[in-house]
Amino acid sequence: MRVGWMGKPDTLNPAYAFLTESYIIFDLIFNPLVTEAPDGKYVGALAKEWKHSDDGLTWTFTLKDNIKFHDGTPVTADDAAWPINAVMKDPEGWSTLANYVAGFKEVKAIDAKTVRITLDNPIGNMEYRLSFLYALPRKDFEQFKTAEDLQNFNNDKAIGTGPFKLKQFDKDKGVLILDANPDYFDGPPKIDQIIFQTFDNSDALVQALKAGDVDMVTEVPQSAFATVKGFANVKAVQTPGRYFVEMIINSVAADHDPKPTRNPALEDPQVRLAIAHAINKKDLVDVVLQDLGKPATTIVPPILGGGFWHNGDIKDVEFDLAKANQILEDAGYKMGSDGVRAKDKVKLEFRLQYPSDNPLYPRAADLITGWFKQVGIKATPQSVNPDALTAAITPAGDYDLVLWGWGPDPDPDFILSVMTTEQFVEGGWSDSGYHNPQYDELYKKQQQTANPDERQKIIWQMQEMVFNDRPYIVIWYEDILQAYRSDRFKGFIESPLGIESQASLMQAEPVK
Amino acid sequence: MNRRDYLFRKIVFGLITLCIVVTIDFFLFRVLPGDPVRAVIGRNVRISKENQQALREQFGLDKPIFPDQFFDTLGQWVHGNLGISWSLRRPVGEVLISKLGSTLLLISLGQIFSIVLGIALGLFAGWKRKKAVDVGALTFSLIAWATPTFWLGIILLAVGSSLFGLPTGGSVDPANVNKTFFENLPDIARHLILPTLTFTIVYLGEYMLIMRSSVLEVLGEDYILTAKAKGMSNWQVMRKHALKNAMLPIVTLIALNLGFTVSGAIYVETVFSYDGLGKLFQDALAKQDFPLLQGAFLLLAVSVIIANMLADILYTYLDPRVRQT
């Protein structure tokens, strides 16, 4: 099978991998103890079963039988335990995985088949964190003495336990070939070989699918999806995704250092409410996103955890220009002769900025500006270099309204962290400057709540806070767009994990 | 002045130019907006603030641009070390050399075809001025010259892959990459057809137009009339008198173009996912990979300067007047 994509892995060394493509390959050649299933639940990968003590501090995992590394060496509990220990011992070297072991006290192989993890405090998303900690052969990694040596290791002969084994990875030549692992403990995959081919041009990639040069495209550009749907022998796959686009409203504390530069009217909750009433999310999805997504409400997309974490009780502010006008009128913003409302000489004039690297934003900004005009708000759309925009936001706080997007992790922890006060620093992830001590408190609490139902309650409450305070107005959730040659392969699992996930490629088979 | 002095002077000027270009480049990249560390890691949720700082120190970005970063870089270069690419984490020299081959192949094929065809077409059109051939060639060249490279590339890609089954991307089929160059030759050639064609068409127009006007100018000269009066055939006049003189502007243009072809290669390589220098430059710029960018621009500057020197030297053969001044 040939897979065409627009990128390539930066490295096959999990200690220091940044790009999505790397994680797609890790998913196919490595195995963690537990992994996310297509329905958003966690299932055993290396682990047959696992349990935790009542206080949530001790987790015990029992491994499946007949697990072997690709070189034939049997895998014991120690092979699953040592990488976690390595990350704990050298968080600087294993920097991309270091976050996942925060709060781990000890990881031990009790016998050949049992791994025990003890924690400092209960962890709310234990399974999620473990799903990135793969069993790796000790000898490949223990040779490195310094963090830098470890990180410079490309692992281009990676050995894992997964259903596919690495045949060749040559980053320079852009070659990545995986072979089926006939000895895989859950039975071999039905696809013999996967060849990944990197394209630099999305039109060429789409053409390659049409011509049959590739059998699968992991990311079809939004603009080409309608065309791909029309191709003969091609199945276009559209599944709800995690990515969302939001309007950021400058919520930086007035006494923040440095002081935010913004229109002070944005501090008025009624103005924020009016703004929310003046955005027609459905129109934006229809017109700008060409129906390849859904109108959004909260920062936790509906597909996280199979829908478990998304607060579906939140009722969206309806699009109603008359109401928006009324709210502003009542709040004392009087219409001026120039069609712009003002109160105490503060005019409702905002910059509406967006990063220049996304063709959807200017169109969205155009529509939004039009609706704003009808309620007496003047927005000036402005395309800005993404790096310059980041600099203007953190730490300068020099912006009014910004359109931008996020691709949250499968677990809500990360996207929730974006709204915490401590993230609004240079290099931090907050771009709204939202600061709410109560929210920060809840954030810490959900991290340490091991009971999923209780954690869900907290997370729902946090979504409500963000929804009502409106540091973000989340506009749409984007679908994942993929495609494959249905005349050659069948049986893929269409899920938020993507048709190229391990679960999907274990099911897929050639068409006879 | 004899030829040796002339050459020596050209080399010294070339080196001075190189120093200036390199210095400007160094500062130019660093005044670009944005943070290279952020560019390298992207919006990666897994990198903590501490790690970002460590990366910044590892890149030497925590030091002032001048004098620290500047002289550090210069010091490395003097030792023949172009540094380590931030985004690829490999020595820059090694990276450049690994991509040089395929780009050189593409550029030289494209240039050779466009030069030979362009000159032939220009000569022919100039000779048959105002005839149907001339009008046709002129129209074609104007259109080819005005066509954006990436657009032409995409059209050729769509047509070539649908109608002729030519590959949609890459410089060689990924399944064949372990074979030797000679075993792969048919496959490499197949992958080269569309990019080379794009390259040829884009540059062909320019060469043709310059050649044509140059031929027309030469044909109006008195010595051509004299030659004809001597009873030489049209073909002899062309070959012995017109061609050599008409070639002078073309040589200049070729030398100038050699620098630009690498930037032209960026478009062609991106459209055809062709694994070469052009694509590397684009990535380096997008990722603000300063060591790689500097290395790339050093290579560019050196090739432009050498191309110009070669043109100057070639002039001394083509045009005796240059030798004597």
C-alpha cells in the first residue's frame, strides 16, 4: 500500500519527536501498555489487563503473551518499564515525553509479566499518558550519555513491537517503508507493506490519488475534498476531528505586566455577549468551511473520549443581530453618525487579526465584519505573519480580536491548560490572557481526579466558565478529510484516529 | 592588460562580493520576524518552556546577534564548518551535498534544452522575420515567458500523469531507492520528464526572444551586407558572422540566469515534490533554520559569482574587444 502525505517524520526517536507524522509511524511500529481505540476508549496494547488501587496511587499492568521485538527478542515487563523509568530519570533528554510521567513515583517490573506504577498523587488521565510511552529495546537507547546525544539519535533502524516493522527510513531521500510483522502478538496485519511518499504540493497529491500513484491520502486539503469525492474508485472519508477555530477576545488582566493594549470596551461582558450574538457560526461553516465541519460551542471538541468530555449541555448563544443591537443599546453604547456605537467616547472599533497562513481566515473575517457592521461594531480585518502575531499576543497583549485555531490532544488536559493564568507568558500556550483563579483551581483538581465521572463533572464546569466568560468564542470544529483507493483496499476503520491508525490498518485488506 | 591579470582581478572582486553578500544575508535572516525556536517546534504541546529555552541556548540564540552570533558563525566558516541544521539536526554541508545532485541534474537538463532550443528557435525566427514561423515562434515564446512556473507545472502534471502515466511526484520511486543510480536510470528519467519540460518551456521563451532580437540587430549591420556582397550563402552568413555576434547577449543572460534557475527550481521542485535544493531552501526559510539558510545562500552566492566569472572569461574568447581593454 502506498500512502501519500504532505510531511515526513522528523525522527523515529520518541525521546525527541515533534511532528504528527512521527506519531503516526510510532503508532504502527511501537506499542504502549494501553492505547486509544477508535471509539475514544482506552484498550490494552501490550497490557492484557490492568487495575488500580482504590486510592488511585498504584496501577498494575499484566502483559499479553508472546510479545516479541521485531528482532525476535521476547518482551518482558522490564522492556515496558525501563523506558518509563528512563523518561523519569532524564526528563531533559526525553523531553517530548517528560510531561507524561509528571507525578510518577516508581515504575517496576515485578515479574516477567507484571508492571507496577506508583504515583505521588492520583492522575486523571493515566491511560492517555501511558499511550505515548512505548516499549523500546534498552540497548538502542542506553548507549547515550548526554541529553544531546540522545536527542540527536534518529533511530532510523527503529525496533519495536508493533504490527508493522521498519524496513527503511531515510529522511534525506524521503523514504519510509514498513513491512508487516508476521509474528505480531495480536495476529499479523493483512497488508504486506506500506510505502510512505512525501508530496510538497497538495494538488500533486490529489492528482497522485486520482492517477493511482498512491492508495491513501492522510490529509486531503479542504479545497480539494469536493473534487476527490468525484474521483472514480476513490472513497473520500470525512470524520469529525479535534481541530477547532476560535475568535480570541483579549482577556489579559488590566494590571498585567506589560499592560495590554486593546480597546477597553472588550472588558465589558455585555460587549462580548453582543459579539457572540453577531457571529453566525452556521453560515461560516456552510460558506467558509464548505460544510466540512460543525458549528462549535466549547473548547473541548465533541469527539474527545468518544464524547465523554464535551459538555453537550451548553446551549450556544444564538445568532441574532437585533438582540445584539439591543444588548449594546442597553449597555449604553449609542449609535454614532458614522454607524459605530460608542460609550463615554470609547468607540466599538476593533482590530480583527488572523495568521496569514490559512486561506479560510480572511473569508471568515469578511463575513464577521459584515455582521458586526450591522450592530454598530467596526472591525478591521488584518492578515499578520503567524510569528509576528504570536509575539503581539504573548507577552505584549497587543490585540483586540484574533481568529486562530487549535488541535487539542485526545485528552482534554492540554486544551484546558491553554486557559490557565500561568500559561500567559512568553513561550506559554495561552493566547487569550484568560485569568480566573477558580478555573486554575479546577484545572489542578481535574489533573488529580482519577475517577472519570468526577473528572468529567469538573471538566464540564470548566467548559462552562470559558463559554460564559468568552476569552474564546469557539466558531467551528473541523472534520478530518482523508481518502483511499476503494478499488484496491477495503476495511479501514473511519474514526477520529484516522484511517492510517494502527487499529484501522490492522483491519484493512487488499481488494481481491 | 593580459588575460591572467584580468582573471585575477575578477576573482578578487568575486571574493569581495561574496563577503558582502554573506554578511548581508546573516543580518537579513535575523531581522525576519518570528522566533526560530517556535518555528522549529511548531505549536507542539509537548515542549515545555524550559525545553524551549534549552533549545534557544543550544542554537546560540540567547547571545546578542552582534558581535557574538556573527563571529561565532564566521569562526565556524573559516574552519570550513557550515554548522548544524536546526530543523534537520545534521551538518549543513552534508545536507546541501546530498540534495545538490538531483537539482543539478534537473537544472542542467532544463537549461541545456532551453538554451539549445531557444537559440535555434530565435535564430530561425530572426532569419525568417515576419514569416509565419517567426510569428508562431514569437507568440509561443511570449506566452511561455509570461506563464507562471507553478501553474505550468501543475497543468503539465495533471496532463502528464493522466494521459501518459508519468509519476506525480518525487525524483525516484520510493520502492527503488536502494538500487544503484544506473539500475534506477529509467525510473529517474521518467521522474525527470515533467519537471524538465516545465523548466525548459519557462526558460525557452526568454532565450528565444533575446536571440531573435539580437539576430535582427546583427543582420542589419554593414558587415553582414558586406558578407552577402562577397557572395556568401545565407547559411554561411549566419554561421560565420551573425551567430557569433548574436551570441554575446545570450551568454550574459545565461550567466545571469544560472543564479535565478536555483530559485526557479524552488517552484518546479515544489510542484513535483522533487527532492532537491529548491525544496530544501523553502523548508529552511519556513522553519527559520539560520545555519541551513546561510549555507544555502552561500552556495547560491558562490554559484552566481562563478557563473558570472565564467561568462566574463567566455567573453574574452567570443569578443576580442574585451581582451584588449
